[in-house]
Amino acid sequence: MSILLIILLFGIVVIYLSVEIVNQGSAAVVTVFGKYKRVMLPGLNFKIPFIEFIFRKISIQNRSIELDFQAITSDQANVNFKAMLVYSVLGNEEEAIKNVAFKFMDERSFLQALIRTVEGTIRAFVATKKQAEVLSLRGEIVLHVKEELDSTLEAWGYHLIDLQLNDIAFDESIMRSMAQVVASNNLKAAAENEGQALLITKTKAAEAEGNAIRISAEAEKIAAQLRGQGVALFREEVAKGMAESAKLMSEADLDASLILFSIWTEAIKHFAEQGKGNVIFLDGSVDGMEKSMKQMMSLQQINAGEVAKMKKL
């Protein structure tokens, strides 16, 4: 009875040691007497008890790590980087799992090598750039690191999924000087814009003033022409009226000087009506009247000559 119990217990132990459950997202490396044998994939697996052993279980899920380090540019400026590295096992293929299991003694050694390799790659790239270029080269830095590390990580059994540079900062003194440069450039741009705006304003004002002067001059020119034409028409009508009056006076056997006398009296009447209290001095003597009549007669002769010339034309 005791022998059967021992055999039963031994069988249970053998069955228990023969079963191995590998969780999803993991893989198990099996060795036989310390030598690599095979890889167990997720699910229920069987092994030979006391001969096959689980050397290491490896997670093939994505993992991340944060980096905080410093680099120096070609013009001796200190640049502080804060980054996040996302990586994973290259796959559940046997060769990749073997590299992960046996390339490094443990996970800590691998992380140390990975961090130092990433930092060294970024430092080597930044060392060839100037401080003014670093802030605009975030994407180029990430691409450079991926290109440099892909083959190395593949040999280790890993794959670099993403590298995020969350923060790129210079020393306080450099940041202060860069802020001053930006401020001065902004002031320069503002002054240039203000000067251009002032130039445009003054140019437009000068153009408007010139256009106003031109329009005013053209209007004055047209007004002068119209005034001249009006005076000419007035004189023409006066000459026609006087000629017609003189003709009627001649037909009636009357002296044409009566016309001038009538014009003279009408002028005096107009002066009196429109003078608005102003004092007008006239020579009321006989000699003065004769002198005025002679002048008006000569004016009549001049107007008659102008009318004749116009008729000839």
C-alpha cells in the first residue's frame, strides 16, 4: 500500500513538473543540462522532468524607459535632453529569443548598454551641430538614432519602436541670451514693419494731395475757360444790341448818342440801387458829361469793329 502511494505521489510530481504554462506576451527558453534546447510559446507546454529546465521567461511586450542626459554642441553649449525610449523583443522567432536570453547576463545589463548606446549616439550627433541648430533638429536626431541602433539592437534581439525627445533645454545663461536675441529680432522686425507702414501712409497721402491739386487745377482751368467764354458772349451780345439800337436810331433820324446817354443813366441807376450805402463820386459837370460821352462813342466804334470782324469770320 505504501509503495503504491509512493508511486502515485511520484507520478503526480512527474506530471506537475512536465507541465509548463507560458503567459500570453511571453516566451520561455528551455535548456538541457545548461545548453539551449528550444523555445516555449504562450499556452500549455510539456517538458521532460529533471532534464529540461526553464532558463528564462522573456516578455515580448513593448517596454519603455526614460532617459535624462546632457550633450555638448560644436560651439561648446550644454544641451539637456529628456527622452522616452520604447522598445520590444524583435519577435517570438527562435533566433530573436535566443539572442535576448543569452546576449546579456540579465535585464539590468541590457538596459545599461541600451541607455549608454542611445546617449552616445545622440551626443555624437549633437557634437557636429551648433546650438542654434539643435532645437530645430528634433526629428533628425530621432531618425539618426534609429538608423544607428537598428542593426545593433537587432543583433541583441530587440527592436527600437520609438524615441521621443520630450524636452531639449540649454543652460540658463544660454537660454537667457537666446531670449534676448529673439526679443531683439522681434523689435527689429517691428521697427521695419512700422517704417514700411509709415512710408506707405506718407506715400498715399502725397499721392492723394497731388491728385487733389491736379483735380483742383483742372477745375480752375475749366472755370477760367467758362468765365472767358461767358465774357466773350456777353460782349458779343452787347455789341449786337448796340448795333441794333444804333440801326433803329438811324432809321428814326435820331442821334445815336441818345443810346449812350440811356446806358449812362441806367448805369448810374444801377450804382444807386446796388451800392448798399457806398459813396460813388461822379463828375456831373457839362465837360465831364461830354468827356464820358466821347469815351462811350469810342467804345461803340471799337465794339462795332469787333462785330464786323466776327461776321467776316
